[in-house]
Amino acid sequence: MFESANLQHVVTKAAYEREQAQLRAALLEAQYDLHLDGRFPVLVLIAGVEGAGKGETVNLLNEWMDPRHIQTTAFGPPSDEEAERPALWRFWRALPPKGRIGIFFGAWHTQPIVRRVMGQIDDGDFAAAIGDIQRLERMLCDEGVLLLKYWFHLSKPQQKQRLQALEDDPRTRWRVTDLDWSYFKRYDRFVGVCDPFLHQTSTAQAPWIVVPGAEPRFRALTVGRHLLAAMRTRLDDKAAGPRPEATPPLPAPGDRLNVLTALQLDQPLGKRAYARELEKWQGRLNLASRDPRFKALSVVAVFEGNDGAGKGSTIRRVTHALDARQYATVPVAAPTEEERAQPYLWRFWRHLPRRGRFALFDRSWYGRVLVERVEGLCAEADWMRAYGEINDFEQALVQHRVVLVKFWLAIGKDEQYRRFKHRETVAFKRFKITDEDWRNREKWDAYEAAVCDMVDRTSTASAPWTLVEADNKYHARIKVLKTLCEAMELALATLPEADGKATKKRGRKA
């Protein structure tokens, strides 16, 4: 991977000055065209060995182009706020919107490489991290991101010479730290880890471009030429963006039996019994939320369901048991202009809670495989690949000690009609019923098929769906509260007690 980068590349000063002026003008023009076009963002990843000119190149790109339309983010060790979320959270919130260039100085690849070099993870964990990176980058590219990855390389003698020169110059001595020399001592180990990493994460959609870092003029022109060519190629291709792919159809059910029609929707629970159960489970939820061990966890609760199934009223029974400072309710509607300028999961990543907090999603990322699928708001290839992307997203949450619970509140077609008509007759409920709700009833069968596919393809061992029979609102609310309490209590039981003693770990019931 590094053979060509180890060669002694040379560009004369005169040749550099001639090409630099033309290249700078062309890059600036491409950047303005990108801004006006607004079809896609450009994300530039900067990585490589220490002393290879990564910082100088980033500074040069900001000098050559308009920095007002470039957002540069340098990622060091996670801050306290970042450490309380899944590892990818800080990268997602820094993604550039369509029409802009984002430069990531160190990104999702950095920590896995460093940890493997330092012997903190084994080959299995490293391979798992590579797989996660491959899926993340594939998803970004499928969402239309122009992903450009530059690896700046120096041979071992070149790196030693570079670090020594920087250290000997009083003006640049501050740039060389003991950590840099520590990495130099591990150069062979570093390259031995990075070579297969680059091979496995260099794909047709997002290949690594290895940049020789020894000669600054050659280095600058290499990056500038490639960046210009990549931007111009995408801009000139008016059909560029996420392209539909041929996907085999999902099988149609052979009969009317499915995970929804198998439910007994009208479950018995009277008002008096409901009042007793409500007090019981709200009390247990409050107790779990105040457990000292909950500071090591967070909760994400997803509420999906038929129109009129009682998602809002059920969420209110949950929040009544919590301290208002502990939770945020996230209502999800059609994406805003800001949200449409980002990959579709971006707007959900940004709402993930800190440790010791709850996030309650009134509708969620499942819109991609429900309403967007049924209403034809995205291509079939987009919602088909979304199943895997959602599973990856949820797995990242669970691995970060997020208690993830997902509820589908199901009601029958006749019960929905009764509730709709009731809403129309009650003044303070009329806002809940819209023309869109009535239109959606006409696509009942299509939505039913989409829900069944959703449950089958995204109900995993670590993030199962809970199907809630909701014709009886009392039963639905209690089932949700009970499920949430049991999930929290199970997670708490796996954590050390306040006195430092660990409790016995138990498996989660499916």
C-alpha cells in the first residue's frame, strides 16, 4: 500500500508556483459550484503517520478555498460529553450538510488503529471495528456523501528526519511531543497494523488515497488535484447521488396470518385494576430512575404504532413517573430543510441522551421502512438497505449501555375508525385528526405488510420489538410501563452495587 509513497518525489518551485495558481482557482470555482448545486456534501478524512504534513495540508486547503464553506473538525480523545454517548455520536453531529465541505482531522478509524497498535484490543475486536467502519462508510456513500480519504505517509527514516527537523527549529519545536517520539518507536508495529487496515477499508466507493508526505509541494499538489477531480466529476454528473439498485422483492405472505393479525388486540383490564397497576409500575419506574447505578446507563424508548393507537397518552404515563430534568420527548415529523441536508439517521443521532437520562421518541428512524416505503418517498433500494443500517445503529446504542426498548402499539381497523370519529367530536382532540390520517387508512394493507417486514428484520436479540395490543388503552399503558421497568431493572442488575459489589448477571428475556 505504501510502496509508491516511499519514493523520492520532487516538484520544483517554479513548476509548483505555475500549477498552484491554476489549481487554487479551479478548486475555488468547484467549491462555489458545490455550494450552489447543493446536491451532496464533501467529507474529507485526513489521517496518516505523525509528521507527514496533515496539519499543513488542512491549513493549505482552507487557504486555497473559501473557509466560510468549510468546516474543519479535529477529533482528539473524547470529551466527557462525548464519552457519555456511543463512539460515533461525535462524528455524526459534525457531518457537513449538502453543499459544504467538511474536513475531519482524525475520525472513526483513529481509535481502533491506536488501540490495536498499543495492544489494547485483539485481532477479533479489530476485525469487528473494521466491519463497523466498512458499513458506516457504505451508508454515508449510499446517502450521497462524497467521501474522500487521504492517508499521509512517511517512511521510517523520513519520519525520523521530519520530527528531528521540527524539533531543532525553535519556531516549530512545540509541534513535537514525547507522544510523537513514542509513536516513532512503534513505527514498524504501526505500519504493520495500518497496511491491512487500509486494504480492507479501501472500497470502490471510498478508496484510500496514499499521499507521500516527505516533499511538501508534491504533497499539496497530490491532494489538490485529487480533490478537484473528485468534486468536478460528481458536479458534472447531474445524475450523481444515491443510485437505486436492483433488489430482489420481499416475499408476499401466503395467508393473512402475520405478527399483527396473530395479536389479540382487545385485552381485558378494567379501570380499577388499571389504577392499581399504574401506581405499581410508575413507582417501580421512578425507583429505577433514581437508582445510583442508573448514572452508568441511559434509556432510549421508541414508540411506533397505528395512527390513533395512543402513543402520546402512553408516553405521558411514562413521563409522569420521571423527574422532568431526566427526560426529553422527541416528536418526529417530516424532516426539516436542515435534516434533509444530512444522511437520514443524522437527526436521530443528535438526540441521543447522556448517561442517566431518557429519550422518548414519538415515531423514529423506522419512518424510512414505514411511511417512506409505503408513500414512495424513497427508492426501494434505500429502504431495503435501511434494515441493516438500523440494526447497526441500534447495536451501537446497546453496546454503549443504552437500554433500548421498542414498542409497536397495534389497534384494529374498526377501533381506529371509532377513535377517529370520537376525536372529531371533542374540541380539544380535533387537532389530533388530520386528512392524512384518513388517507393512511386507505393503505392499511400496505402499512401492515411494511410493519411485519420491519418487525421480522429489525427485532434482534439485543433490541427486540415489543408488540402492544392497544385496543384497550389501559392494557397498552401497563404493558409498556412493565416492559420498560423490567428492561431497566435487568440492565441495573448487571452493574456493580453502590458498595462496589457486583450482582449476578442475568440474560434478557426475549
